[in-house]
Amino acid sequence: MEMALTEDALLGGRVRLLQPSRGYRVAVDAVLLAAAIDAGPEDRVLDLGAGVGAVGLCLTARIPGCSVIGVELQSPLQLTAERNAILNGVEGRVRTIEHDLARPLPENLGLFDHVATNPPYLAAAVADPSPNPSKALATVESSADLARWLAVATGAVKPAGSLTIIHRSDRLREIVDHLVRLGFGDIVTKTLPPAARVIVQARRAPTKILREASPLVLHRAEGGYTEAAEAILRHAASLAF
């Protein structure tokens, strides 16, 4: 049976998005991750765990000229990502392939100026998976755990390139330890209160240089998004580190 889809919008309507009506649906994390990538108009970006392609679509809407390769494990989501590229008229700049990160990336992909990733947030040992199989795969580590995910990500970055990750803030120490071990010791973190999320941006460095950028407060005390969050989520502003 064909997966039921809804059509939604991101970035104030700049991006049209087909996504499953049930199961894992795109949240603000993908938009924030795309906003944090400091790409130029000729840069190549790799999106690991692309889902239906939201990160690539938001990035290309903000930065004309850059190109994105998405990598997605689930065939139905990969096919939907390809449809979304066509729907938004960027099929020449955004492409998504089906691939399991437990295996090496195809050699013909080459290296990238920037790698972005929103890995599954939960380790299998502590997770209570969703009864929806697709959502469970998107949110709980399976064939590739966090260590493997980051090894693939760092291995795909050009020498002067960057890696940008969004993840749960309670796994920050684990992420930093993996990155330092992999030679990406120049690390900047940015928290997103009140959400228990952190964005991590890393570059190659032989020793650990850990810096904390000013937080991006997402919600006002009285409700709704802050002005700074609205600028990113609705108006396609970049997220500065």
C-alpha cells in the first residue's frame, strides 16, 4: 500500500514538503540544522539521515547555488525526498540516495564542504521505540549507532570543511568525545532552550578546543516563538555561531 502523505510548508511557505501523515514527521530540528550550515553558493553539502529531504530543501532555499546529497535508510522516505526536490524545483541541486550507514558511503560521492546530520536521538539500549516502524527507525539507533554515524560523517568532510549536528543535549559529552577521537577537536556548541537540544559544529583539530556559543532561546515565556527563532523558522535567516 502506498504511504499516505500530507503536503506541508516550511520557512513561511518557501519550501513545500510532502511527508508521511503518520509516523515520523519533520520538526523544527531540521530547519534549525539547515540554518546552522555556513555554506556558500558553490558548496556541496551532505545530509546524513535525510528523511524526506527537509534539511536540503531549507538550505537550498536560503543559499542559491549550493547543492545537497541526502542519504536515507528508509526507501519510502528516500523516494518522498526525491519527489520533494521536484516539487520545489531543485531536483538539479538536491538528490537523495538510499543507503545504510552501517556500510561505507559510495566512493563516487567524494568529499563535501559541509556535512549535516540529525541522527536518531535514542540509543537502542535505553529506548522505548514507537510502534510505528518508520518512526522507530528514525528515532532509535539501529544498524548504525552514534559512534558509527559520526565516523561516517567526519570521513566525508573535506580537510577545511565543517560538520554540523543537532542532537539531545544529554548526549553532548558522548558526541564531543567521539568527535575528538575522530580528529574533529575544534568544537562549538549552541543550546536551544527550553528544548533539550544542542547544535554542535566541528572542524578538524588535533586537540580539543571546546567553545559555547550564545544560546538560541526558542520560546517566549508567554508562549510562541521568540523573534530570533521566528527569523530562522519563518523567514529563512541563518543561525549564527
